[in-house]
Amino acid sequence: MTVVKSTLSEDARRITGDALQGTLVDLLGLSLIGKQAHWNIVGPRFRSIHLQLDEVVAAARDFADTVAERSAALGLPPDGRPETIASTFTLPSPKEGWVRDSEVVEVMVEALAAAIQRLRERIDATDKPDPVTQDLLIGITAELEKQRWMFDAENWPRDGH
């Protein structure tokens, strides 16, 4: 059943819907990864990383809402149910229990990098079908790249440099 009529062709709608749904899953998953790490981080950099994790969580949640609303506006019901996230989410996540600050930084850099790579693929995929969605994905990518950079800077110095 289609409640909202889309302004896109059926093919463009399918491509765009896949990009938006995948992005929604990644963003909701990132918010969960961030909170899990936030609650369980230990180590000398606890406070700074603890606060930075909240920034990632807030950004991911805000973007998830925007992505879901874009999907709905195109007549594509977004699916953010827990079972959908659990069955389709594949980004790296922290281990169970207490996690050292250095491990949190590593997993956040890896998770953000994986999400960014997929966003870039979706940016390419939506170039022709829906430049409006592409623009949204570009903005999300820019913020996630900033967050990845900030976590990666926590790893300095590396290899004696």
C-alpha cells in the first residue's frame, strides 16, 4: 500500500529507498554503538571520549530522523524497528563489558569509516535518481567524516610519530 505518492519514477524510488533504508540502519546502529561505548568506557581519557561519544550519538539520531522523514516523503515507509536493525546492521561495534578508551577510539574510527564508505556508495547511486537525497547523504557524510577525524586524532602519536 502506498499512502504517499512519490515524485520519483518507480526505478528512482527503489534506488533511493534502498540508499535511505541502508543509511537509516547504519545511523541507528551508530547511535547504539556510541551509547554502548559511552556507558562502558574506562581509562585515562574517559571524560573526553565519553563526551565525544555523545556528540556522535546526537548527530546519528538527528540524521536518522531526517533520513526516515525523507523516505516517508517519497512514499517509502522507513523501517527502524529493533529487529530490522539487529538483522541488517554490520558495522564494527565494541565488545561486551568494560572497554578501554583506546579500544573505543579504534572501534569508533572503524565503524565511522565503514559507514562513510557505504554513504559514498549511496551518494554515487543516488546521483541521477534523486539529487535531493544525494545532497542529504553528502551532508551526513561530511559530519561523520569530521567525527571520524576527531576520534582518529585521539590515536596520535602512532608508530612513534
